[in-house]
Amino acid sequence: MDGAYLDRLLRLNRGNTMSNFLEATRGSVTVAGATRTFTLVGTTAPGDAKPLILVFHGSGQTGDKHRAFTGGVFDALAARGALVAYLDGFRGNWNDARRESRFPARQADIDDVGFTRAVISMFASDRRIDPNRVHAVGYSNGGQMVIRLAHETPDLLAGATVIAATMPTPENFLAGQAPRASLPVLLIHGTKDPIVSYQGGTMNWALRTLFKAGGPTWSATRTARYFAERNGITTEPTTTRLPKKTTADPTEVERTTYEAEGVPPVVLYTIHRGGHTVPAPSSSSSSSSAPALIGKTSHQIDTADLITQFFDL
């Protein structure tokens, strides 16, 4: 999403979200001669070896803007003992692996994989984080970046969370292929997402122009099956409709689980009537104030809780 579009969302509910935030600091690393920045939530000392959560924002955002957009929902992971780094893309985007991406990060071939590796190394050098417990969480364009990492550097990650993004079709996918490694994957997607369709396909002309991205992608369900098969899971999934927590929220949540003995699971949370948003408690998400623009935010589940439970953080 472009800056003006996002700023409108933030103004709608800014006053209700800031109290949810934990104290944060700014940090930076140098990658290929360029300074890359991030916002860090949580504290750690040498030898603490905490889990590290890397958060990749959506198009037109920064780490701080995504933090405000989600009402600081991922700060809860820091409150539970992890270190959370909200990374900043290059001029609002990540160099994802979609062939038809045309934003500056893609055109300049920015080394976002190197940025990811550098942040991990920075905190792993003195055991402030456990390098075996690094998790990547991405929303929209950031979700596409996490998909790239899962293919090119699965050795860096203990788990991947992809929100409001789906797998590009093979002809639209440029990621390099590292030796395949099994990886637990958590996917979250709304059936009424007006930007990245739950059913897959190609963005319409207006969206391709606005976001400077496009090309065909698979559906959310096919994306989940794809990652399950990469993990060696060939059995049919189980699907459960979750009980509603609040009747005032029109969304409903369905969990589809792919699992097999001895390999990491893949789980898809389908948000029925949900939009291009990050599910969160009603007191947290500023995106819930703009359903006409990006669709409804579900308050039936809390994304931070799902990540905590799924990855045993």
C-alpha cells in the first residue's frame, strides 16, 4: 500500500493503539555498504539466547508504521520473552521473488536476504538470541519476502508465518533454491481480502499499478498444500471451525492442519469474511477502523497467540 493510503489508516485509530506498545529502540546494520534499519522491542543481554522474531511489513510501510498498523500486536511476543525486530524495507518494499514486482527494492535488487542474515548474526554473535530459534513473520509484501527466505535460506529459520500473501506460480517465482529443509509454516488469510485474493490469480490493473507488483499466485489453500508437500506431508489435512469469541465480529475462523509423524506441520487459518489485515484483539488493531479499504480485521483470534502456540515460544 502507498504512504498516503497507509497514513489514512493510521490516523483513523492512532489514539487507541499507542498504549499497547512496549518500549522500543532503533538499530542498524551495514549490508553491501548500505545502512539498514530496524525497530527493536524487548531487551536481552549477552548469553540470554532468546528467540528472535523478525517482522517484515507490507508495501509502503516501515517497521514502525506496520507496528502502528497492527496496534503493536507482535509486541506481545517480546512481553513473553522473545526479541522482536520490526525491519525496514527499502523505500517501503522488500525485494521479494515475484517476477513482475516493479518497485525500487526489486529493480535495484536490494539484498534483503543479506539484511536478514546480518540482523541474525548481529544478535547471535554474543548469544543474545538463539540462532536456532529465529522466526520470520511477514504481511503482504513482507509475507512474499518470508516465502523467499523459506526457499533460499531455510537454514536461517526455525519457522515462518505468512499473512495475507500466497505462493507465486512457478513462472512468477524467481527465488533461488537452497537444499530443501522442512520448516513449520503458519499461514493466515482472509477470504474477502481485496488486495491479495484468497483464491489466487492475478491482481487487477488498478492494484498492479498501485503496488507495482503482480503476476499470478496460487490460492491460500494450494499454498498451504505446497508447503506441506515440501515437508513430506502427503496425507489429507484436518479442518476445524473455531468457536466464535465475540458475536459482534462477523468473521469466523477455520483451521486446516497438515501433519505427519516426524516432520514439521503446516497450518492455514482461513478468516471467513476477513480482509487484508492481521487478526488481533479488538483493542489492538488500527486496521480494523478501515474495513472499506482493506476489509475486516478478525478479532476472533490473536496472531501473537497463534505464533506463540504454533512455534512453542
